[in-house]
Amino acid sequence: MADSNDQAAFEELFNLYFSWLKSVSMAIVRKNEDAEEIIEDVFLKLWLMRDKLHQIKNIETYLYTAAKNKSF
């Protein structure tokens, strides 16, 4: 995804992690709409920094931490 700006790969990543990350956010913010917006923001930031994705060693940990921090 980082090397080729692959939107299909990004969409697959989004679909794979969105529900789980939304539940992480929901545990903190307690509002469905807020949690969805937070996770969408996390993925937007990820897309915007896609040229640096090779620096992320564990994408799952990165996404979890980003979702948790943004929810607080």
C-alpha cells in the first residue's frame, strides 16, 4: 500500500480493522457517531502518511494506540 498508493489494499485494511477499533473507541467515548468519526480520522491520517507506513512495525498496535489516544 505504501509503495503503490493502493486504495484497494487500504480499503481492505479499513474493513479488517474498523469494527474492532470502533469498539475500542466506543468503550471510551460511549457514542456510536463519535466513535465512528474518530476511527475514520485515524484511517484518514494513516492514508495521508502512507508513504511512511514502512516505518510501522506492527500496524495492529499502531491502529489500536491511535484509536485509543484519539478517543481520549
